[in-house]
Amino acid sequence: MIPDKLTVALSTGFLKALNQLPEKARGKVAAFISKFRDNPRSPGLNYERIEGGKDPLIRSIRVDQDIRCILRAPEQGDTYVLLWIDKHDDAYDWARRKTCHVNRVSGALQIVDVEAAESAVGVATAAAGTEAIPAAPIAIASQENRANTELASLFTHCDDDQLMLLGVPEALLPAVRAVQSEEALARLIEWVPQDCVDGLILLAEGRPIQAVIEELERQRPDHIDPEDVATALATPESQAEFLVITDDDELEAMLSAPLEQWRVFLHPSQRRLVNRDWNGPVRVLGGAGTGKTVVAMHRARWLANRLLASDTPGQVLFTTFTRNLATDIRSNLAKICSPEELRRIEVIHLDGWVMTFLKNQGLQVRVFNDEAREACWSLAMDVADPAMGLEERFYMEEWKDVVLANGCRSRDDYLAARRIGRGTRLSKQQRAQIWPVFDALRAEFRQRGLWEPEEAKTAAADLLRNADQGGRYLAVVVDEAQDLDVASFSLIRVLAGEPHANDLFIVGDPHQRIYGKPIVLSRCGIDVRGRSRKLRINYRTTEETRAWATAVLEGVNFDDLDGGNDPSSDYRSLLHGEKPVLRGFEDPADEQRFLQDSLTQLRGIDGNLASTCVTLRTKTARDRVAQALEKAGFPVRLIEANEADDPSDPALRVATMHRVKGLEFDQVFIPELTAEQMPYRVEVSRRPDQVSREQFEQQERSLLHVAATRAKKRVVVTYSGKPSSFLTPRG
Ligand SMILES: Nc1ncnc2c1ncn2[C@@H]1O[C@H](COP(=O)(O)OP(=O)(O)OP(=O)(O)O)[C@@H](O)[C@H]1O
């Protein structure tokens, strides 16, 4: 008889192992799972014990002559967990070493290989003060300047229950306690369940145990029944590694093609942000590659699902700064949402939303171009008083940084505006003399139907407010928050209506701010107090690349979008690899040759260069290098500004550094990183004063940080002649 409350779950390992099997075998596995789900106790399924296995509940079932499915089959109850799939001998070998238990403190289900974990840290000899395994070439750098530090024992300040609450399985306590160095921790991390990784890394940095437990929001469940695997599977910790199959379509999609992990398995700190009610706006900060976009997408899905479940009409707005990211998000949301959920989410970059809205309101709205802007400025400058001795460039910056940034509509607004970060002091009288230029400029813009993005957003917010049409969306999810300005957030506030539960979910990374200026959410009517969280673990970039890209930002202070600080030292990478390659050349021809030779070598290894990107500071440099590479026989795909990338194209990617924001590649090449290119000298020379030049330099540092953190495996930086000042430590 088919059990009433059958639960079948899959582990991440099962899916990874499945992806290694040949196409034909995968088809058989799909048929097997279907049969298994129909009735796991069918007489046709033979459960074999694993001789010499550590966990008696781990069994094997024959899929075909070759393939065996390893699963946790209960003696009682109806919860089955598929753990691994492989050829007979390999499957048995895997199964023999594993245990699969509910953690008696955290309540999570965990798969453990004690032997592997212990041998990774040399448990047997650690007690005698040495480690059996020689130090690997990789290391977790818990502070940039503190790599490879030898420590007595990283976790002496925690008791067993505290470690277990952070997800350490009881069986791995000896291995964890034997960790004496950051190198050993890096080796151990390979063998611990996903849900204890964040905790161990934070503890190894020397953070107090209680602070880590609080930050990761780990709470001991009231009651844990080690036999109750179904309850264990419902915890956010288990969901980092296991998926309960509820949806046949989802299962079919997973079995038929390799699946990106993020689509199904969220890490506990990610899941805790997504699946819950928040009683107001949430702000999530996270360094590059920490999964901000992944979390924002899952949150949008969760919100859409809520609307559907409660039969509430209306939509969720998912908005971003750049159009490109909105395009990527639209296609990625389609991978995780049902068509009904998708219909409840509108994805659009904010400027696009505003343009459409204003046009629908009957306003004349045209897209700005440089020519039209210059013409307006030239006419407005006719009313400038030459006796003031201020250059046009100064007026332009004053317009952007003071008039637009403060939403000044009148002379009085301007006289009262804050001029934070401006390098030239102005008296009230001088401001009054300057204002007619801005008045004239605005008149020119309006005559031509041109709107600065800030003005357009303010106008849209005013129109909505005046027509009592705020709250157009039930919730708004915002990605790339660091690049949005005050006008954007003020509009977003209006779009989400009066503050209410689950209204705003804002993710961003001030270290990656390459367009905007710091903002303070509370000044835009967005109160995130008590609802600010951080994602600390980078899942994309190796620690070596992350550390290099963070060193580029040294000396720069970053805000937290709400008037506080977001220290660069708060983030870590899970992965390790090569240090970024930095090569200088005398002659540009040698640099070009090095680039081509490196690409040829990579193509030899990977078969194509689809996951390699060459990124440059300017469009001119991009086009020149792309042409040279094409001439040298490399098929090249330029990633253009307003065009989505096509993952099926096997060509080498070439793009500007601005365009690669939000993307990722295995390899990133950053050629021509010269003093001329970065900080971009042409722009530096245009800046009217030192403060403005420093602000620009900071943005340029962030731009290089963005470019380097796109790399999953490798970064190669080259220059010929004088290197960029960013490549040498600040004196
Ligand atoms: N739960 C997860 N499981 C597996 N992979 C994940 C998970 N979360 C994030 N990743 C991976 O980490 C990488 C970065 O994710 P994402 O783009 O969401 O980060 P981000 O913080 O928005 O990055 P950035 O700000 O640098 O653009 C992606 O390759 C993604 O697949």
C-alpha cells in the first residue's frame, strides 16, 4: 500500500552525482524516482544493506545493472532521503563512509563523513600538537593581513552545544576542535555540512560565540526527535542541502538537465531572509558574490506566492538600477517561478518604469543624449555671471550633486540645500547668483521634453501622491541599491505605499557603487531599524581574488545605505584558488601577445572561451582590444550596454567594466590597467576640484573591484608602461 504521508527528499550531493552520469543513465534514474515515489515499498525495489557501512539506515537500491541509488530509508515512518547515485562500486564506497543523522541541538538533517573530515585536519596527531597533513597551498585569510596565522585552537571559546547549534554535527566535534590553523579550517570546510560553514568562518575570525549565534539567528528548537526526519527537513539549515520533492514539474526539470544550485538550495542565512514576514522595510548588505540577487529573486517569488495563496490582487515590483540586470533577473526568475507567480512580479529598471509612467500621464518625455544636453547647457550658461569665475564643469557638478541630489525645485530650495562633499565653498549670495543658470537649464530641458532621471522620478512621485495613487505595488524588491539616489528611494517609498509588513526588500553593496552617491534610507521615509542584515560569505569569487579586489578599496570608507559604515573586512570567500596574476610590460605589443597566448592556452583547456571575459575601462579600449583579438582569430562577442548576454554563444566575451556589473565568468582578464586608464585620466582632468577628483577616484576603485569580483576562478591583470596607481599600495 502507498503510504499516506510519504516524503521523498533529494540532497545536493545526489543532484551533483546525477549530473556526472551519462544522458542515458539519467533517463533511467528519472524513471526509477518516479516508480520510487509511487511506492517506496514496492516489492520490485530491493533495499540492500551496505556491508561495513557506518549508518545502518543508509541503503542501496538497484536502478539498473550498473547504477545504484544510495538513500536513507527509515525503519519506521515514511520519509526517504535520496543521498547519492553512482556506479555500483563507487556508490557503495560512498555509502560505506557516510552517516545521515538529525543534529540533536540544531535539529537539522546532516550527511557526515567523519573519516574524511578527521583526516583533513589530522585529528589523530593533532592532540600531540602537529597536523598530519601538510599545509595546503590555500588558506582562509581571516583578516587580509593575518593569513596563515598559527592559532592554538580556533574554537576553544565554544562549548559543544554551541558548536552544534551552529550546525557542527556531533560526530565532527573532534575534527572541529582539532583545527589549529586557518589552513586546517579551509581543508575541513570541504567536509562539513553547508549549514555550519558561516558559523565556523565567523568564529575563526575571533568573533564571540554569542554574537555569531545571534547574527546567524540560530535558535535551539524546543524539542528534537532524532527519528523525525520530516520535521528536520523543514528547517532552513536542512534546506541548504536537501529538497523535499513536492512538485512533479520541478522534479522533472531537475532530473532532465543540470541545475544551478541557487535555484533550489539557499544557505540558511539566505533562506532566513527570504521565507518570513517582516514588519517593515528590510535592508540586506552583502559583498560581491554573496548571493544578494539570488536572495532578492527568491524573496520576490515568496511574495508573489503569498499573493496567490491569499488570493490578493496586485503585483510585486522587482526593480534595479541598470536595465541589463533587470533583463537577467527576468530570465532567472522564470527558472524559479511558476507562470502564475511570474505574472505577479513586474521586473523593470527604475528609469524605465518612470519613463513609461510619465508618458502614460501624457507628458512629453524624451531620452537624453549628449548632444541635447550640451545644447541646453550652452544656452543656460549664457546667463552665467562671468565675474563669478566658475567653469561650466563646476555648474554641471553643482546641478547634479546639489540641485538634483537634494531635489531642489526653487531658488529657496537651493539656498537651503546641503552641499556635502562639494570642494568649493559658496556664500548664500553666490548661490543666489548661480541659481538663474539652473532655472534657465530646466526651462531648456522642459521645452525639449528632456528630464534628468532625478527630476523624472520626483515628478512621478508627485503625480502619484497628488492623485492619491501611492501603493501601486504590494511590495517592492530592490537590487543594486547602492547606485540608486534619493529621488529613486523616495519614489520607491511612494510605489510601495504607506509603510506596511513586507513592503520593501532592499539589497545592495556600497563597495560596488559605480554610479551613485551614498544615500541615507531613513531620509527617504524608509526605516530599516531592526531589519538590517548582512550576507557575509562570497560563493562566487575565490578568497584570493576577493582579498585582491578588496585591497584595491583600501583606505576608502563605505556607508551602509543608512548613515553607518559597511567595513570591507566583513566578507569572506568559501572557495580558494590561484592568486590574481599581475603582469607589467614595457611594450603594448608584448602585453597583447601575453593576452593572446593566455587565451589560446585557456581555449586549449576549456574548449572555448565562453566563460572568459576581457574587460576594459573604456568603450574605445574595448573596441580596440576586441578588434585585435578578432584579427588574431578569436571569435569575440561584445557584451553591449543594453543587450542581454547569450549564454549559448561560445565566443570570448569582451565588455567594458561598467557592463560586467552583476555578471560572472570563470576567467576575467583586465588588460591596459595603466595610469592613463584608471582612474580615467580624461575624466580626472575635467573635475573642477580636489574633492570631486577624490570622489571620482573612489568610484573608479569600486569599478575595478566590481570587474575583478566577476571572476569565479581566475583574474589576470596586465598593463604596459606606467601602471594604474590602484596597483600599488597607498603610501
Ligand atoms: N544558495 C546558493 N547556492 C549555490 N550558489 C549560490 C547560492 N547563492 C549564491 N550562489 C552563487 O553565488 C554567485 C553570486 O550570486 P549573486 O549574483 O546572487 O551574488 P551578488 O551578491 O548579487 O553578487 P554581485 O553583487 O557581486 O553581483 C552566483 O554564482 C550564485 O550562483
